[in-house]
Amino acid sequence: MTAAEQKRGTHIGPLDGLRTLAILLVLLYHLTPGRDPDQGLRSLLFKIADAGWTGVDLFLVLSGFLITGKLLAARNDEHRFRDFYLRRVLRIFPLYYVALIAAFVIERPPFRAQLPFWTYTANLWQPPLGLKIIDVGHLWSLALEEQFYLLWPFAILLLSRKTAMRICVVMLAVAVGTRYALASSGAGWFPTFAWTPCRVDGLAVGSWLALWMAGRNAGQTGVSVPQKFGTEKPILDVGQTLLSVRSRLYSHAVLLATAIPLAWMVWRGKTGLVFVASDVGFRTILPLLFSLFYGALLVSVLDIRILGAKPFQLGARYSYGIYIVHLLFYPLLLGVIPYRGLAFFLIVTALSTVMAVLSYHGFERYFLRMKPGTMRR
């Protein structure tokens, strides 16, 4: 965390722990090939790994919460739109495009197959790449985020807070309805899993929480919340988490109400993506349930300071790089490393972490220093 971030209240330490959890879930899901959730003492871990694909939903909840909070803090900045998009470009683009260049130099699929990745539309269509030692399919989630953030700043910076909250609710309804319509019509798993209208649950939940929390904080401190851009007093940063006991009880109630059915589904093996893809009901409801669970978890951990400790700070700092690189050489490593299950997970996680650390300090920080203002993610 930079001194400027601390000054503006844009860094919330306990969320480092959640970001570390998110990348661990993704790694468990992708890097435990051959897991058998019905065998031995490792059964529970492998059942959790089967649900690890929802780590992306946790990332989306965190992203919606943090980015919306930073947009709220910048409502009265003179160059608010320019600075926001420039920060996104400098944080996301450099490593993303270097990874793509490296992948498509090593293997050279047809340009038409590459195009969705160059244009951040890989969540909408992915022609067969025919790659044998490289994998870039996981980059679809970055395309989803970038599409969302093309438009979301206009809602936060130009509309009222309550209107933006209503838009979040509409997005949730659209996501559930679209998933059901596609799944019940026999559409394949990819549209309901990756298309933007189908997978904005996490972004909508996180954004709604930031807007709601800003209103709670403002009311408790006597600061009026600006309903539209141009009012004199800036909205409070969501980093100032002054939630009432009632508000926290609400979050705990949602956490419990979603945790119980989700725990049952995980234990019964009903959260594995192979199973989910074949069941209309689970395809429709699971992303919403996990997004609500992760949203309630976010609010519930805001006072747990240990989640902002140094190990979690490091996990959060390098999570983006780990996510980018952990599957790049996955097919190659499957043929090189003679281990499966937990051993493969530990080896590839270590390699990915080393690559992410080198990337961050040797490459990404150069671009991060170019970001205007202080709202670094």
C-alpha cells in the first residue's frame, strides 16, 4: 500500500486475505488434475477444489467493490474519466499483452482464433486455437471485467448513488434470467459460464456493496452523500468502514443463508463444473449464490485485521500475475512433471509465484509508477 492510498483510504487491508483466497481457489481448481473427491483424507480438499472455479466470482466481487469505491472517491476529480481508464490500461494491459505475445510466438494459431484475445472478447467467442503446449483460455475473465468497466464509470460518476444501486439489482436479474434462458434452451456451457450478461453477478454484488456502504458511512458521520456529480462535498471512501451493528447482522444473515446450501452442494459434489454444466438449475443459480456468499463474506471480514498481514498483502499483490501465468504452460507441464494431485499443485503454484514476483518487480512496477493519482489496484 502506498502512502497516497493510505491518505485517500482506498486500501482495505482485510481484503488482501480475500484476494489471496480467490487465487488459491483458482489454483486448486486448475492445478489438481486427476483429483478424486471420493477417496481418502484428501476428499474434502478435492471437493473444495471442484468448486474452485468460483474463485473468479470472488475476484469479481472484490473488483466491483474496490473499483466502485475508487470511482466514488474520484467523483469530483477534474480528469476522473481519463484517469480511470488510464489506470486500468496501465495495470492490466502490459502483462496481459506480453503473455499473449509470448504464447502466440511459441505457438502460432490462425489469427482469427487469436483475435478474441487481442480484443478482450475471449469471453464471448473462442475459436479452436489448436495449442499443444500453451493455454490462454483462462483469460476470458479479464475480457469480462474490461467490458464491464467500459461503461460502469458513467453510472457511478454521472448518475445518483441510488440509481446506480438499482442498476446493480437489474444486472443480477438479467444475469439469472439470461443464464436460465440459455441453459433451458440447450445452449452449451460456455455462454452461461463466460458471456458478460450471464456472469456479472459478482461485479454487481461488489458494486452494490460499495454504494451501500458509502451511504451507511456518510449517514453515520453526518456527511451528506452527493446524489449526482457536481455537489460540493465528495462522497466518503468505502475504506472508512463505519458499519452499524444492524448492517453487520444483515451481512452475517446473508452469509449464513448462503453458506448452508453451498456447503451441502460442495459436500455432495454438486459444484464441480462438469456437473453444473449439465444441470439447468445449478447453471442458473450457483453463480448468484456464490456471489452473494462472497459479498457477505467481504463485509463480515472487514474488521479482521490479521487478513491484512504481510503474507496476505503479498498474496494480493502478486495474484494478478499468478492468475495470468499459472495456466500459460499448463499443457507442457502436464507432460514434464510426473506427479498429479497435490504435488502437481504445489510445484506449479511455486513456479507461477516466482514468475509473478519477477514480473511484478521487473516489469509491471514500471507501468504502475506511470499511473496518474493514487488509485492503484
